[in-house]
Amino acid sequence: MKVDIEQYEVCFPKFPYGSIISNRSMAEANESVPSNKTIDQPWIGNASHHLPDCLIIGVRKGGTRAVQHFLSMNPKVVTNNIELNFFGSDDQYAKGLEWYLNQMPPAEPGQVLIEKTADYFQAWKAPERIHKMNSSIKMILVVRDPIERLISDYHFLQRYAERKNVSDFFLETKFSLEDLLVNSENGHIRCDYGGLYRSKYSRFFVNWLEWFDLQQIHVVNGDGLVNDNPATVLRPVERFLGLPSYASERDFYYEKDKGFWCLKASGCLGDEKGHKLPPLRPDVMKKVQAFLKPFNEEFYNLTGINFGWK
Ligand code: A3P
């Protein structure tokens, strides 16, 4: 069923208000990846720099770090540790492909090199630029219930602003999430709030499908990383990448206090990943659910996956 989204679309702002931080700051905001073989190992032998074979393109706060980190257990996977936002930022892109290449960790023949920048997904020029680099590249998109995502995004931006002492520049430190989402005077959804904008997945996905076949983008259900053993999510990703399966349920344990899955070998992702967050006020929740519903349905149609978000 094709959803007529235009009737619901109040606005699709080019520059949504709130929550915009620069590409490099965002990279810094994501704490460095916990140590693992791909990042700290001194490279010897046949390793060389090459452009990525695969990109993790988003969504921001979808669980991209968990997917990247868990995947990098596989000896055939090499990943970057800092988000470069090369394809998403004009400034970064202006540095040129050779600069980008030089940022890549060396990879040995047979290893899959993955670059992750969670903000690629909503960057309008990213698909075209990536296509220009490699039109047959594989991509991984980690999505999550879009309301959970925006709650996580809001709290992340609050923590970021406080840590960097830049609270004055962030609406997230001045207003409750409810006030950012709904105008309390007239009860209307504030559709130009950045957090909500980034949760309209279908709006961005159509742009990716302008440039790439659906088969090139493996969509991961990020909720599955929390509700199930992550190995169940990782195995199809390994298949998509043409890798022998490495992930096993035995590699993970559920850390009750944190409420997330962690690796037996190296523990949990750091403090910046995995929070218990307050839910939205029920009246606001209802409005946001109604607002996002057509976008969710369009996203199900585009991906062929019904995520069952409320
Ligand atoms: P919160 O920190 O708000 O809970 P990303 O890496 O794309 O920024 O996504 C971060 C989110 O990944 C976290 O948001 C958390 O909900 C989710 N996540 C999924 N699995 C996780 C895990 N095993 N450990 C920590 N966070 C995990």
C-alpha cells in the first residue's frame, strides 16, 4: 500500500531548528571505540590503505556503534574509530578523496573495511557523493523505533552541550523534549524540530534509493540489539558482507544494571552508549506517534520490512 505522505507533511525544513552540531564535534562527542584488534593493532605484512568496502550510514542513535564494535570482533573486519563525516559535510568533502583514503586504517587482503558515520543518513548530498566514489558499495543502515531514537538524541545533545560547556547554543538544554516537540500554546507538533526531522526515516531513504539499489543497503533492526542477543542481528550482516559467520550468542552477556548487551571479551560499550531514559509524556507521545506513522509506513514500504513501530 502506498502511503500518501504529502497530506501529513507539514514541513520538511532544510535547516531544522535545534540540535545541529558540527561534523567534527559530533565525532568527538562519540567516545572513542573501546579497544579492539582493528584499531590498536600495529599493522604489518600485506596491510594497505584502501577506500571502504562498506559504510555504516546511520541512523544517529540507532545503535550504530554497537553494530560497528560487535562486527569488528570478526577478524575479517576492519573499522575506523572516528566518525569522519566525509560525505556529509561540505568542509570534510573539500579535503578530497585522498585525504579520506589516508584516514582509513590499513586492511589486509580479504578483510572488509568499514567506515561508520551515523550522520550520513540524513546528509542530503551523501548518497550522490558516495555513489561517485563507488556505485556498488555496500551499506548498513541501523534503524530503531524513531521515537526511542529522538529521545536518545535529545539526551545525547544535552550531555554533549554540558560536557563541552556550550549549553547556550542548545535548545535541548533549555527546553523539555515535550516542549520542543509540541507547541504548548496551540498543541501543534513542531515538525521543524531537528530531533523529529531526523526520525522521519522515509524522507531520507528515498534519497538513498535515488542512487543505490535496495539490495546494497542492509537495514538492521537496532531494537533487536537491545531485545535479543546481538548475535542474531550480526549474522545476517556478516552474510550481507560475504563474510564467514563469526558472531555467536556465547560472545555476549546481558548486563542487567546497564540494560544492554556486552561482550564477554571486552565488556560493555563505554558510558556514552546505553542509557535508561525517561519516556515521553503520554499526550505528546500520542501526537508524535500519529505524526510519524505515515513516515514509518512509507519506510516499511520502501524497505519491505515491517518494523512494527507504534
Ligand atoms: P542511548 O545511549 O541513548 O541509550 P549510536 O551508537 O548510533 O549513537 O546509538 C547509541 C544507542 O545504541 C544507545 O543510545 C543505545 O540505546 C543503543 N544500543 C544498542 N545496543 C547497545 C549496547 N549493547 N550497548 C550500548 N548501547 C546500545
